[in-house]
Amino acid sequence: YVPCEFCSFTPLKKIFTRLGTGDKIEDNCSTFQCEMREIAYIEQSVSVPSLVIIDELGRGTSHSDGVAIAWAISEKLLALGAFTLFATHYHVLSNMAKLYPNVKNVHLECAVI
């Protein structure tokens, strides 16, 4: 429950998430491979209007590779037209807002009471 006076949102067909940094050792799947499998599924299955939530993509590889992968996947999701919430520690991704008018950087905080 979020108290508010007004709320407006677009009805969604599908919701996709990519969360966590674990591997699946029982499936012989590294963290990086699990990330790429999940993102590939999202990219193949997303439709408009869809919501995609991605948390810390690219953590299963080196910093420079992670930045490149996160940037490329962000551009792909932009091209697909999915509404995407992308949480990242890669500060360079905030530059996408300068290149794409439909990208907005936001900072979220929460307080534990």
C-alpha cells in the first residue's frame, strides 16, 4: 500500500526481472552465464507494454566488460520500447540520459523505520 492522492500507470502485458548475483552450480552455470541467459530470455520475450526490472547487470564479469554489456543491453531495451528500471553501480550509464531523450536518471532512497 502506497498512500497517494492520485496514481496513473500504463497497463502492462508482461513483467520481467533480472535480480541477484548468484550462480547455479547444480546446472553448471556461472553468475555471468546465468545473467546472459536471463537477459536473452527477456530480450526475446519482451513486448510493448512491458516492464523490465534489472538490478546490477554485469556483476559476473570484469568492470569494463560489465559496463559494455550493461550499455548494450540498455540500448537494446530502449529499441524494444520496454519501460525499464535499471539499477546499477556503473556511473557511466548515467550518460545515456544525454544521448536518449526517453532515458531519465533517478536516485531512490528508503528509510527503515
